[in-house]
Amino acid sequence: MTGRDAVRLCSAIRPRTIVPVHYEGWSHFHEGRAEISAAFPQGALTWLVPGAQTALS
């Protein structure tokens, strides 16, 4: 899955919040954080910090 694939998926399912997970360690993801961020409009993604509590809207 690429960032563009993720954008198409999110356009189809229209989630309230988009939280990228498992993008660094799963073989079916072909791009890292920078490429995923570039594919989405700025501010569209909620990136989590491991071990830190994050409020989602």
C-alpha cells in the first residue's frame, strides 16, 4: 500500500480521524512516514507517539 492508495481508501470510507499505524514494519506498505504525509493534505493525519496518550476527535 502506498500513500496514494491510502488516500483513495480514506476518500471511499471517509473516516473522521486518520491514524497511520504499522507503516514501518509491515511488508505490504511500500512507503514511510514522509511519503504517506506527502500524499495527504496537510493536517489530515493524526500521528501517534508510541507510549503517549493521544485524544482523538
